[in-house]
Amino acid sequence: EISVDNFDLSVIRHFPFASLEMQKVVIHDASAPKSPDTLLYASRLSLLFNFTEVFCQDVSVRKVIVRDGMVHIKVNEQGKDNYHFWKRSAGGEKGGVIDLQKIILKNMQVSYDDKKDRQLYDLHANMATLSGQFGESAFHLNCDADLFVKDLWIHGTEYLKEKKAQLLSGIDVNTAKEIYRFPKSEVKVEGVDFLVDGNIDNSKKDWMLDISVKTKEADLASLISLLPSAYVKYLHDFKSSGKFIFTTTVKGSVNGKNVPDVNVDFAVRNGKLNSPDAPTPVENIT
């Protein structure tokens, strides 16, 4: 079920694109038809298409702009999601209604709650742009996002809480084979730069990881503050300074029986640690 307060056509707002402008949009999720939750709310949602298609029978949506609202994506314990609400055409013919190439989020709360894979992401997208041929099963996805991470849990471990983050990435996506390759991606969390490359492969229904993560030289105290909360508590009484750099590789399968190999190389320059239990600090750590 989709409800819209106001709906009109504009040929000026996003020129040279024409746009279908919707205000106060509510889309219910597809998981519980008797008592549906909200999948998406937006104060304004714009569907952009080529100006020349205004007078055509078929309109291909090229861009979507969503602002001032929320998106709540869920996957239950059986792997059923709440966002597949559309039907395939009889006989599999192609409709041409959606040729989506760009999604822009402005001031949107985004949550992803996956009960099957035990992952929870709670983010606020100040501004996020995703571009790619979303209608294809294989495409290159570019993502440029300014985010505030309220909470991020994976397999029972809280990795980030109330942190500013920027994401600049390019990912080769194959949704049919479930293969994701990101040759060069950059993630910045609270001023610490992480360079990520590698691939994730689930084509044989057994997640295979081959990922490397590197940091540019970072402040040691800032990096320690990004450790999962379960580990930061051990360093809670310490004060630290200095420069830190590391390279991590994660390689192997992830399933109920196996965990991947993880290798970490790191270095500290001009490090210093103060502990309330020690009268003298440890200095010039290399």
C-alpha cells in the first residue's frame, strides 16, 4: 500500500529532467499484509525522467530523489525481506517503466535489520548518492555518502556507535550470482581514513571473503576510539598519543563451521601511553 498527499508533474524543478513530484509519501512493507509496518516515509519523493517522454505513453524513471524521512529494511529469520512488493510481468516481458540510474537521499534515516545474518545498521544519511544501472543484474555501483552511524552491530558485536562517517566507493555488483567486488573504496570514520578493496562471493552459497583494509597514518587515540565497545573497555583508563598505521587482510569462507584467516600488520610511531596505575608513562613507542 502506497499513500501520497499531493502528486503533480513538474518540468522545471529538476530541468532538463521532468519529474513526478509526490509529497508525504508512505510505503508500507510487504512482510505482514494484515498489520504492515512502514517501509518508507518521505516528505517529498521525486521520480525523474527524460523531458522528451512527457508526451509518450511509456516513461522510464531514471533518477529518484528522496528527502526528509526514513527507510526501514528488514529481513526475518527465514531470509524473507520486507521490500519486494512488486510483481514480475506474466511471461517475463520487460516493461520499461524503471530504468533507474541514480538514487539520492537527503536527510533520511536508514535502518537495516537482518535477523538471519544477525546484522543491524542504523544510519542517518545527511546526503547520499548511489548511481548505477539498478535495473540490470550486473552493474557498477558508485556510492558517495555523508553519514552519521547511530549503531552498527554484526553477529552480536557492536562495531560503531554515534560516529560520523563518509563513504566513497565503487562496487561491481552481480545480484544474480551474489558477487560483489570493490577495487577501490574509501571510508572515513571520525577523521580516520580506511582504504578497502577486495571481493565478497556467495555464488556457491558459502560466503567467500578476500578483503584488505588499510589506514592512512592516523592519530592513535582516534583509532582506539573506533574499536568495538567490547574491547575499548580494556583501554578505558589509558591515555594515548602518537601515530598509527595498519594493513588487514581477511580471506576465506564464512559459515557455521569456518571463519576466515585474518592477518594484521601494524606500526606505531612516537607513541605514548599513560595509565593511572603507573607513575611513569611509556613514551617513544615504536
